[in-house]
Amino acid sequence: MGLEDLYQQIILDHYRKPRHRGELAAPSVEVDHNNPVCGDQLHLEVRLEDGRIAEVGHTGDGCSISQASASMMSEAAVGLPVDDAMELIEHFRLMMHREAEPDEDRLGDAIALEGVAKYPVRVKCALLSWMALKDALQTHTATTER
């Protein structure tokens, strides 16, 4: 089995058995994002505790790339301090735009989405949940600093 086949298997696994799918009992912040090009819709809930991402929940519909990416993002983000999560989001964005070499240690299973960068129309699908997390963290920071 080649690397591309392995990555395909990882993407399908996250699509079929998404991690952190569902709503949270008491989210600190929630956001809705969509990708009109593909029809992807994502509702993201995040619970923060002591400057860390304690829990992530996501619901929505969309293509296998967007749904698998939401699963991978939530798996990678839980437990991270907010600043580290923001750095990880930026690293993923740069990887998807082919502006940075992917760091498998940081990305975990999300490394499997590296090949999506070859298909510009699908990049937005992969980025949807990551940009939603960025929005949620920035929204929470802005509302708690008031």
C-alpha cells in the first residue's frame, strides 16, 4: 500500500467514523461556517477551560473532505492551549496553500489532507473546519476581553 492509499484510508475512516461529532452540553463559543461552492455546512462548538481547548463538537453536512477534516481538526485541537491551536491552524492553512512543508507530528491524521492541495476547488472544503475553529477562538477572545 502506497502513501496515497494510506492517506485515502485515513480520510475515509474519519469520514465514516467522525471524532468529536455532536453538540456540547456547555460550549464557550459556537460558530457556523459554510462553503457555498460545495454545499458544505458546519456548526462548531468549542469549550475552553484555563486557556485550553477542553472540548470540540461539530455537526453539519458536506463532502467527505470537509467532514473528515472536521474530525481531524477536532482531534488535533482538543487539549491545546489557544495560542498553540492558532499556530496549528495557520500551519494547516499554509500546507493547504502549498506554502509550508507539513509537520506530521503537529498535524496528526490531518497530514492525510496534504494531497487535497493539488485540487484548488477542494482546498476550501478541507479548510472549512479549521477556519471555523479560528473564528471561534477569535470570537471567544474578543468577547472575554471586553
